[in-house]
Amino acid sequence: MPDQTTPEAPTPEHGDRAAALQHVRAVAAWYSEQIGRELRAAAPNTGRLEELKRQREQVMVDQQAVGEAGGQELARITAVYAARLQELRGE
């Protein structure tokens, strides 16, 4: 019987971690895109730009947390960022 703890054997957390990272990275990309748009605007809205940067920084902190998070925390991060992405995209 193969050892289920070997790196070759996927763990339930592996999928959760990948899903969490996918959602967090998608939200980070959205903020980066919006920051770029604001910077390219003829008259950038500095208040919006600062808020976008602040939000993106928090996303980066959460992205780092994914590496250390356990199953329940990964599920929470995934749910939060999936919902945020839908909201940001207007879905």
C-alpha cells in the first residue's frame, strides 16, 4: 500500500490551497489592472488610486497567508475571494 503522506500523493489541502491561490491571484490581478487604468487616465483619481493600492496590499498579505493556512482557513479564504472576485467583476 503506498504511503499517503508522500509528496506524490495529493492531499485534500493541496486542492484547497490551489483554489485559494487561484482566487486570491485573480483578485490581485483585478486590482493591478484597475491601478494601471487609473494611472493611465488623463486625470487620475488619487483617492481611488490609493484605495486600490491599499486593497491590493491586503490581498498580497492574504496571498502569503495561504501558504500557512490549514483546511478551514483555506476554505474561508477561497470563499471570501471567490465572492470578492464576483463582486469586483459585477457578476
